[in-house]
Amino acid sequence: MTKLDEKKIIKIFQQRFGKKSKFIPEDVETFRIQKMYFVTKSDMLVESTDVPKGMKIAEMARKSIVACVSDFSAKGVRPIYATVSLAIPRKFSKSKIKELASGFMKASKEFGVKIIGGDTNEGKEIVIEVSMFGIAQNIVNRRGAKIDDVIITSGPFGYTLSGLKIILNHYKADPKFIRKSKKQLFMSVPRLKFGLSIAKYLSSSMDSSDGLSSTLNEMSRQSVKKFVITKLPSHHDVEKFANANRTKFTDLVFNGGEEYEIVATVSPKNLPTIRKIARIQKVPLFEIGYVTKGKNVIFQQENKITTIQDKGWLHLKS
């Protein structure tokens, strides 16, 4: 098992399903019912691998919902219904169950998603599986980037991995930065309203939850285009944190995960409209590069060019 990571395991299943399965990696799964797309997404939260120390039970419930909502956001699809399946340890008290239920209830109201059922089982740790459903006439794929498109993100990167470094590795930071990083780690806000508003102007889009480097490489690969990054989507306080703790600023930005931002490509002619929508909705839009002929993702700094490898989050990575 140690030699098989998440992608290799998925590939084995794809091969067993056969060539007719047309299994293309996407943020959501879709199939047509008459003139509409039926859109669905499943995501699993496992306590030992997905829950950082200090996260409350209600926040765990919310995070499991956020993971699916973020994928719908990147596709420009409004989620409508969800089912929730749980593995719960026998030792869990009634008060903890109530806190878990409260977390689901608040997340349901926050994102306008109705929870319609699920399953409950016993497990050695908390496991939450959320399946989410919606309908759409069109979705934004990962593979539509065009030459000369501008690459954008719906917010900054670097805070979630900084928060993990503070919790797990005891990295030092001022109290304000610690609060900011932990809030981003525990209570990320997917850009659902923004994603719904800009979808028709995008050529490609993807949720960033596995890390910016993974997201950019996947979009580049599926679009068969080179992605040139000229500006990091981050703030000075992340760079200051990196320098103070002798870690690479670029690693915090590119190789974190669970930022739940939208990474997209857009034609220059549609960029003014997206800027306006971002300004009205107070979304911190970053314009980080452009699409050109070729392959791979590169980071261009003055005369220095670096290839950005896929080093984001990957389950079962050895």
C-alpha cells in the first residue's frame, strides 16, 4: 500500500471500469438528464488525516460541507441537496453528537444546502462522507484554458500551511498572524457567490483544495497549455512569517492545501467584468499569470524561471 498513492489507486479503478467509463478527473461529476446536467460531488473527512489539532467538532462538520461547496463554486453550480454519512466512535457523548449536528445545521443554512439524509455507523474515529447534488445547464471544466488567457485566484494562499506549521511544528509568529492563519485553516470560506457570478466569463476553473501547485499543474495538463506565473497570490505577512521561520515563501503559497479558493483562466476581454464583480463582492482577486503555448507550470521572476512541480496534498503519498 505504501507504494500506491491516491492517483495510482484511482487509475487502477479507472482501468477496471473500462474504456467506456470516460472517467476524466474533475471537481464534480456530471451526467445529462434531458437538457440539464445533474451535478454531484462526494468528499470524505477522516479525523486522523483531515482534522488539525484544536479544531472543534462543529468546525469538523462545517469543513466536510465546505469541501463539497468549494468544488461547486469552481464549476459555477449552486448546490441544492446533500446527504451525510457518519462513522462515530462508541465513546462519543450525547453533547458531542449535538455539537456535530449543530455544525451541520449551521453549514446547511450558511450555504443554502438542504441535508436530506445519509447513514450512521460505528468507527474507531470520526469519518464524515458528504455527497452534494445540484443541476446546471453548463459547467466550467478544468481543460478549457486558451492561449493569452489570464490566470486568476479568488483569494490569497499561504495561510493554511502557515497555520499547520504553527500547530504541528511550533513555528513562531505574532498573535495577529496566528489568529489569521488558524481562522483560515479552521473556518475557510468557499467563494460560492463569486463562482456563480463569474462562471460564464471563465474558460477553465478548478477548486484549490489540494494545493495551488497541484491545481495549476492539473489545469495545465488537461488544457495542454503552459501556465506562466508572474505574481504570487499572497500577502507580505506570509512572506514575513516564512523568513522568520527559515522556510520557503513559495512552499507556503504553492504547496499547502485547503485554501478552498477558485483558480481560473479568463480571456483578457472578460477580465474587466470579473474585476468589477470581485470589487462589488469584496473578493480579493489576484491576477497571477497567463496561459501560453507549451506545457508545465513555470514561475517567472525577472530573469529567473522555475518549474513548479505538483507538490500539493496527495493521500497515501509515501
